[in-house]
Amino acid sequence: MASQAKNTKGSKNAEVTNDVLDGKTEGTAEKVNDAPIASDVTTKHATKKAAPGFRIEEDLLGEMEVPDEVYYGVHTLRAIDNYKISSTTINDVPEFIRGMVQVKKATALANRRLHTLPKDKCDAIVWACDQILDHGRCMDQFPIDVFQGGAGTSVNMNTNEVIANLALEHLGKPKGSYDIINPNDDVNMSQSTNDAYPTGFRLGVYEAMQELITRIDNLQFAFHAKGDEFTDILKMGRTQLQDAVPMTLGEEFQAFAHNLAEEQSVLRMASDRLKEVNLGATAIGTGLNTPAGYRYQVVAALSECTGLEIKSARDLIEATSDTGAYVLAHAAVKRTAMKLSKICNDLRLLSSGPRAGLNEINLPARAAGSSIMPAKVNPVIPEVVNQVCFKVFGNDLTVTMAAEAGQLQLNVMEPVIGQALFESIRILGNAAVTLQHKCVEGITANADVCRAYVDNSIGIVTYLNPFIGHHMGDVIGKEAAETGKSVRELVLEKGLMDEETLNQILSKENLMHPSFRGTLYLDN
């Protein structure tokens, strides 16, 4: 009962036939994204022999037939049946899978070093983990919906089962031979879902955030490049959508770039908090059923497995119930989305027109704009990025509410926090790539339009304040607005400044790089 893989590069996806359901588990078959899944499974309690192509596995609720070709087991099958919520599964979150597997590898190494796990079992488990981490095997064997109850127990057991059966395969044993390597007793040794799942989750989010940082960095460089290209194009700056004072188009685009550079540092800071874990806490933070020294051994092993500087939380009881690091991580993602959405608003405004808008820049045409208005082209790329950012804002509220919903020693809402976090990181990263390649890199400037706005602007009267004073500037500005005359024309008409000085003040060089013209008082 494996769902169709979207991110595999090793293990063959296993299809489940309706034989599982026809009179054997007495269910029906449904499909999500064309991948067959079990539905309405009822458990057999006295099965002696599995049907051809199946094996029998048993849990607390009884026995079930599991297709021989899949590496997961009975716990995963029950989760597939219980949680038919969305079309997104853990298969679609490869970073999370890798994070969980890194936890299992580290725990096996720590248990071996503390002599609680035999060498042959440790070697087989580590081999299985490396098959997934290094070769991409079984990345299609996590078909559980991302929305689930149980505080992540289903994901933890799915991981335990896949690793156990891969290890058994390595030893030449049939899948399901849990008397040799057991998902609970061996792969999950010295762990609870309550420390293994959050640690794997944190590692997965950390990995995903590094990719987001890279994509934002690439977008930042694209804006920098445009800033350099537009460095000599004079234009009007605007505040409150009204003419302000001149600037260059290059400065405007450099500001976009610097805005995104600032967000990268915020994302890095937030992601670093994810490297503090509660592994070793087990059920509620007391370290129940772990050998002496395990907490420090397993964190050291996890650092080895990940290449990251992993730290143990100061208080494992607090860390087991706290989800503040996820709130901080998503807040950083939301903040980046907010900045990106504002930039897209600006791009849409600057490109408005072409005849009745600002028309200072041209965005690449990516689609015909209207089914009724000929020749209309819309800013579809900034628009889609805006919408992605709105979705991230909504996900941030989900994370906040789920984090607040924890009770006593555990927060069972981590799965929806994970769904929201991974989704926000993924779609915002995709939006950044789309904006870079489909929009920013192809932007061109209408330099003549930009300069015409400056020459006809009332805002340039601000440059004359040191010479004519603020009040006379008001007079000139008001008359210019009423008569349509230029600031230059009115200043000369009224004899407020000589033409040579006025030309110097209103020169392109001075408008781009203004020098101070006020009075300096050298008295004591």
C-alpha cells in the first residue's frame, strides 16, 4: 500500500493490489493521486497463513496482511487507513524522512557504544539508514498523510519499520522477521516518539531552511545585478504614493537586494535554534529506559551523522513539551514572505501602464493578460508570488495556534506544525526561484520616462530649501501644481536664484548624489 513516490531515486514504488481488500481485510480501495491505499481495514485475529504475496504482521490491535514488496509494516498500514485527509504524504517531504533516519542511525550508534545493542544489529540498522541517506532507497515507503493524530507516532513507527525491514534484507532474512530485528525493541531502542519525532522534524526543517536561504540569496543577487544595470537611471522616489525626491532606479533595486540579505541572516538565526534537541528525553523528558550516559552519547552521534553542531536541550522536560523553536522558524519564514510580497507590490506599481500608469520598468511578458482586452499583459509573476506569501501568512497562524495547544508534558499538534512549516518553506522557495528567473532577470527600464518624471516633478524643490527656504519652497510648489509650470521656470521667473547655481543644484549628478548646501556655523 505505497503511495506514488515523487522523490525517489532508489527503491521501486510498490503498488498494492485490491487483493489486500477482497475478502482478506474486508475493505475497499480508494485512490489519492492515482496511488491505491487501504480503506476501512478490519483486522484478522486468527490468521495462520498469509495469502500469496503477503506477510502477516501483528500489533496491539491484531494481525494484518502486508504486501511483501513494501518495507513498512502494520503500524504504517493502520495510519494509511486512519488518516485519509490530504493528498500530501511524508513521501513528499524528503527532508523530514532524512531527518528521522539520521535520528535512527545516531541512536543505533549510541546504543552500540553503550553496549545495549548487539554489534550485528547495530551494523544492519546503520547499513539500512545509509541506504536511505546515501542512495535514496525506500524514499517512497512513507505513504502516511501529513495530517495525523498521535503526536507523530505513525511517522516514527513508519521509519522504524522501513529501517528494520531494510536491515533484515541486508541480513538475508524475510521482511517482517521481527524476532531478528524489531522495529520497536531494536530500531526504536532508547527512544520515544516524543523525542525521536521532534528531533527528526527539527533536522528536516533545518535542511529545508538552508535551501530556502540559498534561493533567497540567488534572488538577492539578481536584484543586485539589476541595481548595477540601472545605476545611472534617475527617477522620482515616492512616499505615500506621492512624489518625494529623486533617486536612481539602481538604488531602488539595490534596496530590494539589501532587504533580502537581511532576511537571510534572520533565517539563519532561526534555523540555528533547531539544532537544540530533546533526544534522550524519551516519553516526557525523564530519560526513561535509557542507559547511563545515553543523552550525551546520542547527541554526539547525531552530530557525527549530520555534520551539524547538535546541542542537547538544557531541560529535557521543558524541551519535550515546548514548540517555541518552530514558532520562531516560521516567523522568520513569514517575515521573509512579507518582505518579498512588498517587493512584488512595488514591481507591479513601477510597471503599471503602459500608457496610464507609472511605466518606469517593463516586466517580462509571461502570459496573455485578458480574454476580452486585446494586447493586455499582466504582471502575473509578482501576482503569484504575492499569493504564495499570503498562504505563508495563514500558515503562520496555524503554527501559532498549534504551538499554543500543547498540554502538560507534550504538544500533540506537531504534525500540523510540520505540515505548515514544510509547505511554507517549499512554496516560498519555489516562489523565489520563479520571481528570479521569470521576472527579475528580464526586467528592463524606461529611462526616458523616469527622467521625464524628475524634470516635471515638484519634489525637486526640496533641493532648493537651503537657498530659498521652506516657505518659499511651498509657494513655488503650490504655484507649479496650479499652473503646470516647472520648478526651474518659476524660480528663475521670480529671481530667487541665478541660473548657473540652479543648474548646478538640479544637475543629474547632484540629483543622484546630493551634496550639502546649507550653512556651516564655525562659531563656538
